[in-house]
Amino acid sequence: MHQFTRAIVRKPGKSFAKGITTSNLGKPSFELALEQHAAYREMLKQSGIDVIVLEADERYPDGCFVEDTAVVTNEAAIITRPGDPSRLGEEESILQTISKYKKIERITAPGNLEGGDILRVEKKFYIGITKRTNTEGANQLAQLLKKYGYTATQVPVKNILHLKTGIAYLGDNNFIGVDELKGIAQGKNMIKVEQSEEYSANCLRVNDNLIIPKGFPKSKSQIVSLGYNIIELEMSEFRKMDGGLTCLSLLF
Ligand code: CIR
């Protein structure tokens, strides 16, 4: 599995509760979100990551979900073009920061693409076609990835926000995901999440650790059996805004 050395994160702002959500789980607490974000940053440090922390930008309530603003490979950072108008512009400060470390490529109009729709499995990328990522954006990304020696496959996604809302690659040919996306794991091992625990399909492998959301016992018992070094994080406030573990960082 790819080893990461750095991550960019952005703290949630006071406008956090004004972001986009479909969850019906109520209004998030800003204070609790800050606490949970601090625990997330601590987890990254424990996993050997040098964490670059950006302050909140109140213009963008969803700005803490930095994953959506770039797709980062060894060779380049591909700056995305978020598919919801309220999120367009978040990518500019990420560009400023990441350009210190990576060559920059960009997704351009009429392409839309959000990083939550991009699943990397070793040298292969899956690109979810969703309300946020259109085929134009996906084609542009596929071309760029091809240039750097990767392959890309487009996957239509229904019923969930992003591709990675429903599936994660844990490394070692292991996936966790929802039934709809089982095709991606064909011939490999996939832990199937039950509908009541759907949120736990978004896990995050960071170097030697596997990060899982707290409160999903059925998924957890199956993940434990795979033998990973597990860190559980409380994600309640981000979940209220449709965000998961992968959304909160850009790892490279
Ligand atoms: C949104 O709807 O855009 C945010 N409230 C949640 C984004 C979550 N990001 C992700 O899954 N990569």
C-alpha cells in the first residue's frame, strides 16, 4: 500500500452547519466538530504524517472536506472543479498550498469532479459518475492519469453522494463497501456493509493504520478479523454534513 508523508487538512469554520447535507441527522455542533477534527489530526500524526493545517474559510461551509478539491498522485496534484456551485472556489487555496510540493494539473469547465468520487487501488483509479462528477470531468482526469501511467475506469454511482461514500480500499486486496459497488472488488475480498451501517463503508488507510468510524460494531468485527492496526474515530458531527473519514484530508 502506498506510504504517505504529508496531509493537508482544513479546520471546520463557524459556518460549518450551513453546508450541504442530506443526512437528516440534525445540526452539527461547531465545538464538537472542532474536537473531532483535532482528534483526526492527532491520528494523522500518530500515523507518521506531517500535517499541514489550513485555517477555516468562512466563505465555504464545506471547506473542511478538502478531499474533494484535488486528486494527488506521486507525479502531480490534479486540482478539481467541484460539482456543487457553493463549493466552487474551495480548490484555490488548496492549489496555493499543494503547489509547493507538487506539479499542478487542473480539471476545467465544463468538467466537474470531486475527490470523493476517486478511489485509488494501487495503479488503478475508479472514477464515480455522480451528481458532483460528470463524464467530462472524469474523461479529463482519466487522460491526465494515463499520462502518468495509471489506468482509470468510470463507475456510475446511484443512491449515495460520492463513490467513496460507499466503498474503501483497505490495501492487501481487501475492500469494504455497499452491495451496489461490489463489481469494483470482483475477484478480491470485500466486506459487505449492512444497510444500517452504511456509513462505515468510508474507512481510511494511512500507512500502517486503518481508520474506521466509531459506532459500527458489525463492520468493525469483520474488519478486526483482517488483522489491521485499527484506530476508531468519532465522526458524528461530520456525518451530519455527509462527510466521512477520507473527506477530511488530502494525503500525499
Ligand atoms: C458536500 O455535500 O459536499 C459536503 N457536505 C460533504 C462532502 C463530503 N466529501 C466527501 O465525501 N469526499
